[in-house]
Amino acid sequence: MRLRLGTRGSRLALIQAASVADGLAALGVETEVVVIRTSGDRLAQVALADFGGKALFVKEIEEALVENRIDVGVHSLKDVPGLLPPGLCLAAFPRREDPRDSLITRGGSSLQDVPTGATVGTSSLRRRVLLLSRRPDLRVEPIRGNVETRLAKLGSGDYDALLLAQAGLDRLGLQPTHTTALPVDEFVPAVGQGILGIEVREDAKEAREVVSRLDDARTRIEALAERAFLGRLGAGCHTPVAGHAHLDGEALTVTGVVASLDGSTVLRSSIGGLPVSAESLGEKLAEELLARGARPLLESGGGRA
């Protein structure tokens, strides 16, 4: 059996695809990596929220799947919209990497010690709002480019600090000197952060079966809870939303955040239950935040997932 794996062409994306290829090779499956340039890559210098958000990193890969030009799409799950195109499904969620955000500074400062007025770079509305809710005295500026490019901009003095996903640093084997991982109970991660989503055509039964063997049971439970939360909210790319599930034994805890664009309103709640109820827990959490006033925040942000 030979499967064509579709991926973006960044070093991080290729490392992620290689990890999937290695897992399939262990199952006796040959693979070919097919690099697909996405809209998000072509719009490398603009704010993603103005042009469709992180979904632009998966659109062309999903089109290639639908058109049978590839057999498998390899995505960072946090880039995958809550609603998949008809005929596609997420067949596997390999073991989750570190879901935390990390603060990287030039001078070794913790979040509390970053000087007033310092410029912090992030591409994420969620990170921007969570940061400003704690440190409204900071300047939070957009930054695009791959991880290495962002670190270079930090080193050159364009920014005083960066907020990045720890999973990306880990997968790239990067250990910047002044890095502080931020606890998930304070900086709630994006839905799916640290997880790979392996997408296939629903009717490709053989490919779907073999890819499903890469699935990690704990990661799947957390992913389903988080994506159910996102799906019930109907959140678009213009609204700061965070959602994180953590499974500890038979106890599943799901935490969600919906915020205004300026960070003046931050709604947050958590819910707990059994892993068998992962999706219903995510939906119940969304319902609670909607009842507390999340709907106007979502509508003011515009768009739906």
C-alpha cells in the first residue's frame, strides 16, 4: 500500500508529515510526501483574521483530498475549522505534544517582569487578548512567518518578546534561551493546540483503516471535547476563543474562553465528567458560555467556523 501525504511546505509542517510517514512505515505502508502551498502561505505578510483565519492553512490540502490528488492530509489541528468539507473526516489524532503557549524574551524576563511598554509579537487573536487581560500595559503587535523567522525578528530587536506554541518549538528541536512555558489554567490554549489532525476521504476505507491505527486514545478524547466546544460555539476566525481538555485517569476537564477583541470582556468556565462524554461535555461548556453572554462577542467578531 502507498499513500500520498499532503502537507504545507514549512520546515515544521514537513517534520509533522515525516512523523506521520514514520508511523505508517512502522505499519508497512509506503508514503510519498506531497507539498501543497496554501493560501495562508501565499498571504504570508497579512493578518490571517482579515483573510479567513487559520483555515487558510488547510483549504488547498482539503481540496487536493476531495479531488483525489492526495490520500491523507496532515494538519496542525488548531488550524482545522470546526466544520469539515462533505466527504472528509479526521481519521486519527496521534499523541499530543505540549499544548502550552510559551513566552520567549530577549532578556530572560518572566511574564510579570516584562517591562511596561514592551512589544510582544503574536499572530493569534487569542494570545493577544489573554496577554492584554493580564498585562494591558504591553504593546501586542502582529507577527507572521515561520518559527525561525519570528525568532530572528526577536533577536534583531524588532520585538521584545514573542508568544509561540511550545509544541512547534519542541517539534523543531528549538530551545531558545529565555523561554517560559505558560500554564494552561492561565493561558488557555487554542482548540487542538499540540495535536496533529490526520484527514482522509470517508469513502477511502483502506486508507482510513490504516491511518486510524496512528490514533492515540487519550488525544482523541481531548480533541473531540475541544472540537465539540468550538463547533457548538460556531466561532469564527475573528473572535478570540480558547478551549482545552485534559484527561487524567477517568476524569476529563474541559476549559473554555470567549473574549472580546479588546480583551475588556473575558468569559471563562470549566466542566468535568467522564471521557465517554467528551463531546457532550464540550457542547455543554459552550452552552454555558453562550448563556453567560458569549453570543454577542461571537457576533461582533464576525464569521463562523
